[in-house]
Amino acid sequence: MDSIAITGGARLNGSIPVSGAKNSALKLMAASILTDQPLLLTNMPRLADTKFLGRLLRELGVEVTERDGADGQETLFHAGRISSTFAPYDLVRQMRASFNVLGPLLARTGEAKVSLPGGCTIGARPVDLHLQALTALGAEIELDEGYVTARAPNGLKGAEIEFPFVSVGATEHALLAAVLADGVTVLKRAAREPEIGDLAHCLTAMGAKISGIDTDELVITGVPSLGGATWSVIPDRIEMGSYAVAAAMAGGEVRLTKARPELMTALSEKMIEAGVEVTPTADGVIVKRDPAVRLKAVNVATEVYPGFATDLQAQFMALMTMAEGDSVIHENIFENRFMHAPELARLGADIHVHAGEAVVRGVPVLHGAPVMATDLRASVSLVIAGMAAEGETTVGRVYHLDRGFERLEEKLGACGAEIRRIKGDGNEH
């Protein structure tokens, strides 16, 4: 099992290109099921999660071709014929977003059998809203032995669906199914994350009729079929934010390119409040901090977009461990997303967690130690903390990190970080 070793104290100076968004790419990949024409996705990240879903799509009959294009990495998907509508547990359990093939399979073929995705280390993430939305669209749903069997022998029908609370996954899933439903579907209290807008715009390019994009009410007029398209995956705002925090933690000046600074406004405001210089550019953002000047403690509360992203909470907590004063972090999205706190404490951080609140008392220095990643975002928070800690920090179980960060060691190393991967066989890379 691989680990990553970081020797703290190095300043970061240079440029980091931001990859395509994992959370968008996965749903765009699922959209390829909706058409028998080719869908070309450019600015595609190469991640463990995209590989998992690519493998599942191939099992369903989709041709998946990864290649280098004129503008970088791209993947061509061609679901000319769906050869299977069965998504087994062994494939779906590896990555929750695989469950989102259910709606597209049902919309295109009228049937699907997909494994429930199972548990998640960051708390309950039930799919009941997904199934309720599909039922509202006319699907017949049965649950048996951990599988969802869905049928719509006469096709899906448009419906008005009001979610009881904002759910990114349920909004995306309902959108993926509704584009081929007969009639008009209205999604009320829809999530407004940029990745949903990216999916909606791509579906529109494929021939879907969607209005209200980037608002909390989506109106979808179903069409009989979709065509092919070429679409560039939106920049990853979580990767962008993570590297911005890393630059602030280590000190120095880093230019993030191929990015959209407006996607991390909530984070930028908190970083500026803490004493970090954040300057938008034509193609990204410049993050600058004098390491001789101590950061100021700042309170944050995670919220649905455009609020402070839960996927950046662990990284910001790492930043606050060395700030002057006490910061209070409220986690309002997931009920078990402070598992990185005990690992940060191993580096000398002073963090007290109670229910959905963490109080971080800044310390003047962190000390390197072996730590263990517990989930995707927690893993990068430990890397960030290790960059400012005295001595060496070793982060284990980095397969979590590989799910969502592309060439992390290479990108940080190019800016001066002393970081290296130790393969499971003990060899360094």
C-alpha cells in the first residue's frame, strides 16, 4: 500500500495547472449511456474513480477510449449498443458515483439492475432521494438483496419533483433520467453546484432541453433521443482550493492555472480574512503568503454551494492549526467528517471536536509524524499540514488521495515541495 512522505519547511513558488473536476467528469461519463452517438470529454482527469467508472461502463457495453488530444487528456465514450443493464456490487461498491448509471440505463433501455453503493466513511449518504425521484418519473423500483431493480416498460414520464432538502447526487440523477422522459420535468430545490451546471450544459449540447441552469429550479422537456457532443470538463474547484490552501500553509507564491477563481469565492474570502493574498487572474488565481507573518484564526461553516464547500473543510482545518487564536469549524453537510482531526493532532494540532463542531486552537509549530488518511479530502489535509510541520510526515493509505488528485506529488514538487511517494514495495518515486 503506497504512502506519501513530506519534509516540511519548503516554500512553494511556481505554477500548478488545475485538472478537470472529478465530480463533474463522473456524471458526464454516466451521461454517455443516454446516446448511441459518441461523447468526447476533453480536460479529463485520470483518477482512480474515473478508471473505476470506465470499467463499469465497459461492462455495460460502452466503448471507452482514453487518449491525448490537442488540448490535453480526453476520453471518447461510445454506447452504440447497451449490452448489459446490470451493474454488480463488486464494481459499484468501489465508488459511489457508479450508482448514477441507474437513471441513464432506465431512461434509455427501460430497465436496470444496479447494486446499492454501500456505506461511506464520512457518514450516511443514502440514495432514497434518488429512488424517489425515479419513482416520480414512473419507474417501478424493487429492492432485493442489496440491489435496485428498476423498470419503465413504457418509458419514463415527466413529473414535478420537489426535494425535501438540497441533494447534489439526487439532482444529478434526476436530471440524467429526465432528459429522455416523455413530457416536462420540474426539479424544485435543486442543488446549484457548478458540476451540475456543467452536466446540464453538456446534456444541452447533446440535444437535451433544459432551462433554469445554475438555479434551484430546473425545467427539463424530454426529448426522444440525444446525440453526440464534444465537451470540456469544468476545472476542479476542490483541487484548486486544496492547492490554494497548500500555498497558504507553506508560504510563498503559487499561480493556479486552467482554473476559474469564481468557483472558490467562499474559500478565497476566508483565506483573505486569515491574512492570505488571493488575486484572480485571467486563467486562475495567485495565492501568496509571507511565512514570517502568522495566519489569523477564522471561523467557517460548511454549506451547500455557493457556501463554503464541505470538500474543503479538512484542508481549511489544517490551515487553521497554525493560525493565531481559536477558530470554530461547523460541519453542516456530513455528520462524520472530522476523522482527520485525530490525525492532525498526531502532528501537534490542538483540536477539540464535539458533534458537528470543531474548535481549533492554533499552535506555533507542528511536528512531523506518521498519519493515516481516512477519506479523500482528509488525505490531502494531512499532506497540507505536513508541508508546514518540522521534520517528516508520512501519510498512509493514499489510495484515498488517488481517487481525486491527479499527479499531486508532481504538481507540488514542481513548486518546491519536498514530497515523494513510497510504493507498497518500499521503493520511492
